[in-house]
Amino acid sequence: MAGRHRLGRSLRRITLRLVERHQSGASVSLTMWDLLEAGWPGERPAIGAGANRVYVAIARLRGMGLRDSIERFEDGYRIAPAATIRIAN
């Protein structure tokens, strides 16, 4: 990300889930349902509302500097395989 950003709980959980998948070496994307469960565990919104939550979260992360790092791939999202990830505390 360009600079440091404070992430709310949902964005933090989605980002960490994307990073975990990236670090595992798996090139398979996380589905909208995977990211919905990561960001809002235990909640079961209507399909359209859940998809919108994920879409907005991904758009916010891209707007924070991850535009080139988060890819739409197959039926979901992933961090680009060539991306270098560094987590700041």
C-alpha cells in the first residue's frame, strides 16, 4: 500500500485473508463468499447485499494503493502472484 492506512475490522480481516492465500502460494482466488465470511464472520446478508459489501471493500483497498495488487481472477479476487507483501504493525 502506498503509505500506512488504518483499516477497520472488516477491511483488516479481508486483507489478512488475501495475504494468507497469497503467502500460501496458492494461485486460486478467494470467492466473494470467502471474502464475505472473512470480513463479516457469521453474518448472512442477502446475496446482493453481501456481494456489494465485498465489492465496496475491494474498491476501498484498491483506492488505498492496492489497485495493481488485487486482481479479479476466475470467480473471485487474489493478490497478484508477483506482488511483494510487507505487513507493518
